[in-house]
Amino acid sequence: MRSRFGGGDVTSGRVDTWRQVAADWRHASVAGKLFGDARTSRAVVTRLDDGAPPQGPRRKLNTDNAAVGAFRRGGVLGGLAFLFGVLLLGWHAVTRRRAAWFTITALSMLPPIVTEDWLLGGANGVLWLLLLAGEAGVTTSSSTMD
């Protein structure tokens, strides 16, 4: 809970970063609003109040929120695709008969959406690979039983 930018912000600057994403979106072109930020490959957020010296280089921050990250990277369409994917993942995990590890893994990915951006890939994409392997295993075994 230590603040990255000093002061007493319990969100460690996340809310200000999310506000910056919204401000950047409001000033984006129609294509930028629909398809997301294309200025950098990682769609990072640059804040003027990031704690760096005024004349120094600005910190490139990630969004620390998977939904906001999807919106930043993919605009309105990316945000909608992310929402659809999360709803589909949750529905698929609880409505079909699955191995317990699949359901636990799928549902455990939901809470970090609020505080982490790694659900979209990066170093921790292994959970997505695990779910994909589980889905492939269930699909393959059910198709061979037919």
C-alpha cells in the first residue's frame, strides 16, 4: 500500500492514472476513441504529476487495471471485447462441468482485474495459457467421446 508517487494516496496513484486515460480518450480522434491509443506499442500512460523532475523524462506507466488497459489499448471496441471475454470466461467456468482447477483458475483471474494489468499478457500470461490448455483438453476429450 506504499504510494509510488509520495503523499497519502491509498491507490498508489492508480486513480490518477485512470483519470489520465479518460482525459487522453476525450482528446483522441474518432479512430483513437474507437480503436485505442497507438502512440506506443504498450499504450502506456504519461502523467505530468508522476514524481519525476519537471525537466526530466516522464515515467511511462501501465494502467494497473486490466479493463482500463483494454480500453487504453483498444478504445471502446477493445473495452467491449474485454468485457465480453470476462463475462464469457465467468459464464463458461461456472455453467459447464469442468475440472475444479479450471473453475478455480478462471474465477481467481477476476479480482486482479481491478489492480493489475497483467491479465492482458506480459510476463504473467501463463494463466491464459493454462486456461487455453484446459479448454483444449476438455474439448478434445469430449469430441473423441462423441
